[in-house]
Amino acid sequence: QVQLVESGGGLVQAGGSLRLSCAASGSIFSFNAMGWYRQAPGKQREWVATISSGGSSTNYADSVKGRFSISRDNAKFTVYLQMNSLKPEDTAVYYCNRVGLLVVPAWGQGTQVTVSS
């Protein structure tokens, strides 16, 4: 079964940290680059970060560069997003998925991150 399950969100004050997790089915995760995305209220979903299949290469949106860190555990089919120095503008529902043309149409439920000022 194709599945993406995000967790780890919550309410945090500005300047705080959260660590998000995404458990994916093997058919999605294995041998594929993975990404984190987010959707703020009233806005379109946007890309946040990507990690290569082996984990050696990462890329970040300018808005989160230097504050967020993406990683993965291939043995657990899990990708993580460590978020530090959080800002109110980081408030959004966060999702994981493959990247580019390989994005899986059935997105997970996402995990809500709310940053208070």
C-alpha cells in the first residue's frame, strides 16, 4: 500500500525547535530522493527541502536555509525535518513526498506546525 505518514508537529514559540518525521512505504521511499513541503493557510503548497536517495545531498528553500535540516534513515523508510529558530511564518501543515515528476499523487495527512510570536 502506498503510504506517507507525517508526525511531530505541534505548537511552539518563536525561536523554538521541532523535529518532524515521515514514515513512507518502501515502494515510495526506496531509491528515491525525498522532500518536505508545507502549505500555509490560504497559500499554495511549497517545497521546503530535498534529500537524495543515499542521504549525501540536500537542498533547501531560501526561507529555511540555515535553520532546517533534512535527514533520512533508509533502514526505517523514514525522513526527518529538524526545524530550529522557528518563526511565525513557518506556521503551516508539513508534508513529505518524493520530488519532481515522481511525486506520489496521494499525499499524507500532513502534520500541523504552529509558531506563536
